[in-house]
Amino acid sequence: MSLRPSTPEAVVREALDVADWRRRVAATYAQVRTIAREDPEGAHAVWVQQRDELFAEHPASPLDAAARSSFAGLDVARYDPAFRFEVEVEPASLQRLDVTTGTDGVVPYERVGTVTLDGLGTVAVWALRSYGGGLFLPLRDALAGQPGGTYGGGRYVLDTIKGADLGVERGRLVVDLNFAYNPTCAYDPAWACPLPTRANTLATPVPVGELAWPEPAPEPGNESESESEPGRD
């Protein structure tokens, strides 16, 4: 859980900063969806550039002042079209995941289906069953926690309540793993985030998307007891 602002003025400032962060993330993904229809690799380049700008300059950046002073960009792998999928969401038996948080109480998710990623495996698609709703697709792969690999706690591919939405094409959900990104807790140990469970863990490597942040991060705990950050991811 994050330390809360200490004064009323700071509370207002943080709320406005986080709102602007989410507004800008949503605008980035709107551009990504438009560009990706013709040029997924170009859309990815826009995503990388705009995320770097947010992390470097925005007051709601999860990087502290020391990290920002030496920030030269997030470590994102080169775009690989083999990891872009347009997939049917297949119905699945109901499964509920209640994530206990330090800021929002219990955040309920329900599995609404699964998607099969050719050559990689099958993962769950979750719906947030609280105010705002939205789809959530976290992912942990075989490179998680490995040197030069991906964040040990896993990454997010879709989190539509926070703007991370790659859209639907020809009636199929776009799951482009090149856009997998680290949750805020990968950068700031004051936060803890909902992390992938076994239903969203692949035994295969996914070497694309945002790679592990080089700064030390705490080991992830029990996923079902993770704390979630209501603002930035």
C-alpha cells in the first residue's frame, strides 16, 4: 500500500496528477488502436515513446527522483509480430478471484473466458466486478524473475479500467504481448498490485514487451492477498 499524502493540499494534488496520468494513458492507447490497424509495429513505437515520456516527466510517475535523474527509457524488447494475436474469448466455468487490498478493500474479479495464444498456451480473461468494470489480462511467463527476463511478479497486457485496451478486430480480442508492461509495484515497492495466478501463467517464454526494471524489487507474495494500487498502472 502506498503512503498517503500528509496534507489536504497534497491529497488534491495527487488526485489530479493520477487522473491526468490515466487520461494520458487512455489517449496513448487510443492512438495505438488506430495506428495498429495498419502498422502494429509503428503503434508499438508510439506506445514506447509516450510511456517513456510519462515515466520521465509526469508527477505521478512511479519512479522516484533519483531514478528519474538517470532515466534513459524503459527496457522494452523489439517488436515481434509473432506475438500479436486476435483471438476468440472462449467461455469458461465461473471462477471468482477476490483480491484483498490495502486501499480499496476486496476487489472482485470473475473469469469470463479464456484465450488460446498459438504456441504459447491458454490464459484467463477476467472482468472487474466492481465500480467501473473492465477486462483484465495479466501474464506471467517462463522468463519471470530470470536475469535479463521479465518482472518476477508478472506483467499486464490488458487492464481496460486504467486505459490499457488494445481493442477488438473482426470480432476478436486483440492480445498483443509486445504491449505487456510492468505493474507499478515493479518500480515502487510502496505499492503492491494484483498479480497473475496459475490461470495466467505460461510455461513458455515471452521475450517481448517491457522487461524487468533493473532496480531491486521485493519478491511477490501470495497473489490472492496482493494489494492493488488504484491509480497509475
